[in-house]
Amino acid sequence: MEAGGEKVKNTILVIDDDIMNIKMAQGILQDEYQVATATSGAAAFKILDKMTPDLILLDINMPGMDGFEVLEGLKKKPETKKIPVIFLTAEQSADLETRALEAGAKDFVSKPFNPSVLKNRMKQSIDMQMYQQHLENMVSAQIEAIMKYENNINHIQQEMIHAMAKIIESRDGSTGEHVKRTSRYVALLVEVLQKDDYVKRELTEYYADMLCRAAYMHDIGKIKVDDAILRKPGRFTPEEYEKMKLHAPAGGEIIRNTMDKIEYGGYVEIAADVATYHHERWDGGGYPEGLSGTEIPLGARIMALADVFDALTSVRCYKEAMNVEKAFSIIEEEAGKQFDPDLARVMLANKDVFRKQLEEFFPE
């Protein structure tokens, strides 16, 4: 190691209760290393509070804390657990050497020291530690670069998803605000559900994150619906309604076909489920497949509540916005019919959260 053209010496801590052994080690090492010494484990830990050596030479047989106890203490502290340790002992035993290596020592040197052997073992341990640290730094830098790259890609993908969703929504005159509002209601539902005992095992952090992202895509299937139907200011005829219903399975198909190569599989499946099944009903009377109860994916059940809450409380071309209390009463009436009763219960138990958000969307 160089500093201003002058080689910087590595620091060695020698821990041994025998003063003669310490002086011998100092004599062997002082020309090439900075040497600190301690005659007990307790004294060594006081020194380690003030400095971090590049290597520790540790006697096994000491009064008080023996070498194994000192090593155990070193491994427990984040600032010392990676310091390479070479055990020193006058006892030559294969079992003892095995125990030392299993405890985490990097090497094992017999006393009395052979100067060249000791120096060679120390150099190997320090070089190996430096190489390992270099590799760890390289891996950390690569992980950081990959995460930054993935975050940038995720951001670009999410912006593309938002843009696509807004373009689709603008076809029926809502200019994407429905997407924004329903996605926010989904996020609020996820938040209050995570505080409740319901579906704790199913509503993992990963699922919750993917669902909040997937909410933007729930109506993407509308891209396949004719403008004449999508923009109709009145109620649909039975034939028009059947065509409109096709947007649900079309949405799932579009997501699987177009996003499978650019998004994580977990996200694609959740987004496709939400798009396909958010018009299913708890009692089995929905579409496109007439699923009922927990046959309906959780994300779609959550999306259904958010979607209907926004439909009730916002202006549409064929209706005025409904009073929020009336909207809550309809959700209560439909619990166990249109909606998952447990999800509806949690939503109704947190009316203030949704009322406050609605006021932010539609300030008077």
C-alpha cells in the first residue's frame, strides 16, 4: 500500500499473555508491520475500540478469555468480524487445528515461531482478505449499478404504462383521471388491508406493490371497444353491453401478449388477473367467467371495490356524481353480493381515509 510514494505498513495486533512471545513477535514483524500488543482478551478489546488492525495473531491458551472466546467475541462485532485471525499455540494437534479453523481462524501457526513461516502465513492471510474485500466492493458496485439500471427501466416502464392507460381512458372522455383515482383507491385499500388480519398471507409486500402498479392497466382492454359504444352518453343496449364486456378478457390478453417480454412475470400475472376479472361478482353474477367468492383473484376483488367507488362518486356522461355517504351505503348493501364481504368491511371501517381522498380529488 502506497501513500505519497512511501509504503504504508499493515497493522498487526498480537494477543498473547506471554511477554517473551510478544517480544519475539515484535522482533520478527516490526520492520515490515506496525505492531500493537495486548496480554489478554480484555486488553485487546479495549485496543480494538480505538483501531482496526489488518490482522490479529491470537494465542489460544490464555487465562481469563482463551483464544476461542476472544475469536467468538470478534465475530460478534461488525467492525471486527472480518479481521483475519491466525491462532498461535505451542500445542500441536490436528483436532485443535481443525477446531481453530472451524471457529473462523484463517490459519494456525505453532510456537516457537519460525520467522519465515509466520511472515508467509500472515502475508497470505492479509492478501486474501484484501482480495476478498476487493471482490465484495466490486459486487456491491455492480449490484448498485444493476439496481440503478433496473430502477430506471422500471420508471420508464411505469411511465409508459401510465401513458397507455391515460390514452385509453381519454377515448371515453375521462382523460385518464379514472385511472389515477382508482389506482389511488387501490393503494389505500391495500394500506388498510395490511393493517387488518384479512388475507395477511396472500397480501404480501410484493403482491401489494405489484397490485398498485397493475391498477393502472385494469381497463386496457377498452382499446378493443368501438368508440361508438365507449363514448355513448346513455345506457347500452343488450348487444352493446355484450360488446363492452369483452374489454375484460381482452385486457388480460393484451397484457400477457404485450408485456410478457418487458415486465416481471409476477407483475404480468397480477395485472392480467386484475384486467380480466375486475367485473366478476362475489355471488358469481359477474363477467367474463362468472367466478364467485375466492375463485376471483384477490387483486381483482380489490380493484372491483376501487372501480365501483370511483364510478359512484364521479361524474360520468350518463350520470352525476353520487354523494359519498350514499356510495358507502351501496357498498355495504352489496357486500357479499357484488363485493368480497371482508374487503368491504375493511373499507367501510376506514371511511374517513377514502372520504379524505375523495375530497382531495374533488375539492369544493
